Amino acid sequence: MDKHKPSDEMIKDLDDILSKLNAMEIVASDDYQKSSIKVMRTLVEEQMHSINEFSHLKKGMDLLMLQIFDVQNKSKS
């Protein structure tokens, strides 16, 4: 089973895709193409947001675990 890429690498890849979508929108010839590109851009931006939020959640959980261990150590002594 393949491992996930690091979040920094995923964000970079998504940023590259976003740049390509911006270029595609400039050369789009009709409203259907422009609308499709807007939908894809929204999906990419939301994926980037989800990755960033997951990182914040992970940091919060790490801090919570440190507090739990601190309380546990204080209760033992």
C-alpha cells in the first residue's frame, strides 16, 4: 500500500494544479469551460484547506496529549 505524501508536498502539488487551472481559465473559449474550471478550482482550494485544517487538528491533539501526560505524572507524585 502506498504511503501518503507529506502535507507540504501535497500543498505544492495542489498549488501547481491551481496555477494550471488559472491558465486554463484565461484561454477558455466558452462559459461551460470557465464554469467547469471554477468548480475544479473550488475543489482544489478546499482540498488545500482540508490539509491545512488537518495539520492544525494534529497539533491540537499533540498538545492535548502532552497535557494529559502532565496531569498523569502530577497525579502519580
